[in-house]
Amino acid sequence: MNGCCLTAFANRIAHGSLFANRHFSPLLMATLLIVGCQQQGEQNVENDSQQTSYLTDISEQVKLDFVHNPGVDGSYFMPESIGSGAAFLDYDNDGDLDIYLINCAWHSEQAATTPPLRNQLFQQQTDGTFINVTAESGLGDTGYGMGVAVGDIDNDGFVDVYISNYGPDALYRNNGDGTFSNISKRAGISNPAWSCSVIFIDENRDGYLDIFITNYIVYDPAIDCTDRAGRIDYCGPGNSPGAPDVLYRNLGNGTFADISLSSGIGKVESVSLGAASADFNNDGYADIYVANDGQENQLWINQKNGTFTDVATAMGAAVNNVGRREAGMGIAIGDVDGDLDDDIFLTHLRTETNTLYRNESDALFVDASTPSGLAGPSLPMTGFGTGFFDFDLDGDLDLAIVNGRVTRGTRMIEHDPPQLWDDYAEPNQIFENDGSGRFREVSSLSPAYSSQVVENSRGLAFGDVDNDGDLDLLVANEGGRARLYRNDWPQQGNYLVIKAWLPDLRRDAIGAVITVELADKKIKNAVRAGYSFVSSHDNRVHFGLGSATEVQRITVRWPDGNTETFAGVAANQFIILEKGASGK
């Protein structure tokens, strides 16, 4: 900000409908007053928070009625504290995003006397509202739910759903008629551990999506833990051994083979929570980054022969800059400093800082948490779901984080009567990127997301739910309501939304790397369905273009390693790029 603070007074144009069409709207900033001062952080934006919330909670408007139930029975069963995820998906191929929310299960004598808790599927209607279609869809899984991944496992043009559980996982095939079938047993899915985050990747580039799952710990419910006051509280992972993660290879015939041991991944007992994939060494093969809770993180480099090698320590992405192992939960991957390589951001436990690993070159990372401005504001928070997204469409990646403790702390919210999660609730956060990889917190611009409703948040999914060119947020709260936040940030730039499609395989090109070239710079992003924490996202790739009204050219490196260049297009539209269609 060059030593100055900008105070924006925005006169918002009223929405004429539930979702205003802002595809070609002018900037909604009426006056921009430049004040010569040295204020820092949120002091720059306090005045705006009194006027509006740039992330608007529309859950009630759109009839998204879901309350997460972790099956609390007073025993402080540890999986209750980890929470569940959320997914944006277009399961019916009608062009708009539907929502799938993970629930838990009763884990004591309540299970025998109480109706089961189920995951919930909500279908978006033409007016932007949602209806609950769980019963007719068959997707109401009753496992003790943790995470969700969405991908087309059989290349039939319809997305399928993998659910991670405390206990056996579940794989549901989309039948293409609005219903799903549980095919776990016949597909060879048999992971009985406490699993968390799940991602789809094509690890061997055969055209079929494989499945990577993080397993957390081997938990003994008989172990009791207490807080500093001697009260029973949720245990941490230090009381239990870790568990190996799992990699399933898709055999292309509706079944999967467990290659965890042969790949090398399953030979390590880790305490894994978050997972995300990128091609970190630019060799055309999908690699995997894993966030571990109190252990060194892992960066599994694909050796192109069915095996992976962990290079996190050698590459500087295993611990922080003082060599400390941290409590890794959520992961965001993206190019925060505009140098066209992938940086890594992790959320951590309170009293630790969240960590930004900046990619210097060739997957050599340095801890840039403090110089980026992301260290200090995270110290009092316990971060879970997170992701980079260009909220103001100015051409750089901003950051969203959802927070919530796993042990008691000073209450930031009070209910009458008091509720269990009051001791764990924390405000969520938003950070703005200045374009160089330095961030300032602007949470006060969105009080509906950050301070008006303080909850114990876990899953965070990103998707353009209203198809207006910017990304909206879906938050899964532990023991609370799911909340859908519409992005109403005053648009400071134009956009381009790209759906990268593999016509021969009839599915999204998960893992494709897309670079758009403007007159003065290049912007790189990827088709990344799985990241954050136990959540899945819109497969379309959103680019903020700033003031650019057109893109000069688009380059796609497809998941099979081939590169294709497409002609330039005008800004402010949604386009589909099909592999092989450019003629170049």
C-alpha cells in the first residue's frame, strides 16, 4: 500500500433479484479517498464494516437448511472435535452448483434408539434456491462423516462422490438419473480407519481418476483427556499412534486396487489431516502434499512408475523456519506472488502461526509467513478450511480461512443458555493480497462472515454458486448451521471463467494447468477439486483480470502432459476449453 491506507466508501447497487447479474457491471466504488497515513491491517478498513458486508450470508434466502450434528453424548469423543466438510458439485449436469454436506453419526447407546444422522444433498433450482433431495438421491450416507471428494471415476459424464468416515469409507456412483448407488464393496474400497481429507488425482496418467485419502490416528475412545482446569476435554493426537495414508488406483473397470504400500505412501504412519495435489516439480505428473498434525508435513513427488518419494524436508516444506513441527490442518495452493509457481499455505493450531511456504524455484520452499503478513493475525486462532481466491478480481490471489478451536478457550460468543461449542468458537478471516504476496487482513469488510456470527468452523468450499464470475464460500460448522456466503465484493476488475474438458473421457480435466496471458502479465491456476480441509470445490477455474478487457492467449497443460494453446478471448465470460479443439 506504499505507506498509505485506502478507505473505501461503497454505494452498493441494490440487487434486483436473489442473485444479481453482475457479469458486465461497472465498478461499484462510488468514492475512493486516499489518506496519507501509516495505519496498518484492519485499521484501513474499519469504517467500511459499518456500512456493508462484502460476503453476504444468504443461507436463509436460498433455503439451505442444514445443521451439523456430531452426535455429542458428553463423553468428549474425539472425532466430534474434528468436524465435517462440504462440497460444491453439479451432480445433475444442469450448469449450476449443487451442495453436499457431511454429517456425523451416533456413537453410543443413542445409535440403537435414535434415527440415524445422514449426509445431505441440496439441489439448486432455477431461482437460486435449494431443495433437499437426499432421500430420492440415495446419497444420505449414515457413516460418521468427515470429508468428501467429487470426481467422475468411470468417465460417464456424471460426477461421483467419495466420503471419508471415522470407520469404513463409502464410494457412491452417480447413476445419471439423479440417484446414487453405494459401490464401495464391489469397487474394492475398504478403508476402515479414521480418514479425513480426500482428493482425486490421475497418478499414472491413464485417464482414470485415482483416490488419495489421509488417515488420522488410531484412536482409543477409552482414553480420557482434561484441560488445564482438570475438566474433561477433547484429546489431541499425541495420545494415539498415527495411521498410514491410502492410495487407490483406478483400474478402469469400476474397481480400485490399494497401492498404498507399493507406492511407498502407505509405509509411513503419519497424523494426516489435509491433502492437496499439484505438479510441484513441473514434470507433468501429479504430486501430493499432506498436512500432518504435530509431525513433519509430506511432499510426495510422483516418480512416474507408481511410486512416490517424500521430499518435504529437502524442499523446505516439512517444518517452519525454526524447525518446528506444527499442527497442520487445511491447505491452500496457488501462485500468491505472480511468479508462475505454486506456493503452499497451511492452517495451524492457536499459539502457532499459520505458515506460507513460498516457492522460490524448482519446488524449493521458504517460510514466508512473517514477511507475508500472515503470521501475526493467526496466532490466537485455530485454522481449518482455507483457500486462495481472487475475491476482488484484481488479478492476484487473496485468502480465506475458517477457524475454530479443538480445546476450550476464552469465550468469544455467549448463548443463553450456554452451548457446548461456545468454548470453541472463533471468528473467520479474510486477507487481501497486494499482488506481491503480502497480505493484510480485511475481515472487518465482511462481518457477516467474520464477526457477527462466531462459530466453530471446519470445512470451507469455494464455488461460483450464482454464476456471476466470482467465487462464493460455503462454510461447514461443527455442531452448527452450514452457511453460504455470496461474494458481493465491489468488483475492481474483470474476469474469465474456464471449464477445461476432456471430450474423449467426458469429464473435467482435473490436474490441468491453465495460464492466461494479458498484455502485461501472465496468471496461472489449475483445475483443483480437492484442497482446503475435508472439502471439494467448483472445478471451473476463475481468473481475475484486473482492468484487462481481453485475454491475449490461453495455454493449457493437460493432465497427460500435452500442452495446447488457445486464441485470446474477451473478458467477462464463461468458456469451455476442450482438449484437441484449438488446432495448435
